[in-house]
Amino acid sequence: MTSLQHLAYLAAEKKSAEVTDWAARVGWLVGLALFVALVYWLMREGWKWRGTLQGDLPELPTAPDDPGPVRLSMSGRYHGSTTAGQWLDRIVAHGLGTRSRVELTLTDAGLDVVRPGATDFFVPREVLREAVLGKGIAGKVLTEGGLLLVTWAHGERLIDSGFRSDHAAEHTEWVDAINSMINKTETEGAR
């Protein structure tokens, strides 16, 4: 028998075994589907529980009728909010944990955060604390400086909110503008 005939013989001889126990296979598939559903349900319950724990967070402010002239605007992504300095402690109350597209507008009155499909909010100028370039926030890690992190006070908490512009080169301009606005507010308050 030549090697070519031998290969043809092996190819013809090898066949997969027929499935004889369909009930066992279907049972395993149903069991796997139920396990996946259970995991998703537990994740959802954990998200709701975290929102309940953060129930002391006041309602988010809305933009004033006349916020003043626009200093800067950008479109990009909102990646969520965390407790300031704790980049893994996501805040989910009032929709702050929902990732979405975002239109940011910086005015003399503060920072207007418009999120299509999610809750919009406004950060008044007097509660802004700091803006920095970061690389990560709960569930999103980017290159150094790839994320605009804005720290602001809301109720008894300091919150970090993470934004990424469609044009990352804008981030430095935003950091400078927000921090100069904060310094100007502190100087006016000291008088």
C-alpha cells in the first residue's frame, strides 16, 4: 500500500461518532444557559444594591437657564464617575455609572454634561475642585493622559468623572481651562 493509498484509507475510515444521547446534550446546553442567566441576574442585583448604598447622594443639578458664554465644548465619551481618588469605586446612583456619548460644555456657570440616552447633569463652577489627565476610571484603562478626570463636590462626597474626547489633543486645553476657572473662583472667594 502506497502512502497515498494509506492516507485515502485513513480519511475514509475516520468518521465522527454519531450522537446517541441527545437528551444529555440538550440538558447540558440548558444548564449552561441557566448558569449564564444566573450570573447576569447576580450582576444586575449587585448594580442595584450599589445604587441603594449610594442613596444618600443628592439629586444631580441641572443646567441654569442662562449659563453664560461657552468657553469650551467637546464631544466624546463619558466613562463614569467614582469616589475621588478611588478609581475603582464606581458611583451608580442617579445614572452616574452609565457609560454614554457626551457633549461637554464649559461656561462661566460650570460644566454642562449632556448625555444622549442617559441622565444629563450640571457641575456648578463653585463645586469644581480639579481637572487632571488620567489613565483610568472604573472599568476603563487608557494610555497616560487619555482621560480627562474632573473632580467635583456633590453633597458630602468628592466625585471624579471621566471623559474622553473624540480628539484627545483637547484634553490639555480642558485641564487648563477648568483649573484656571477654579483658581479664579478661589481668588474671588478670598476677597
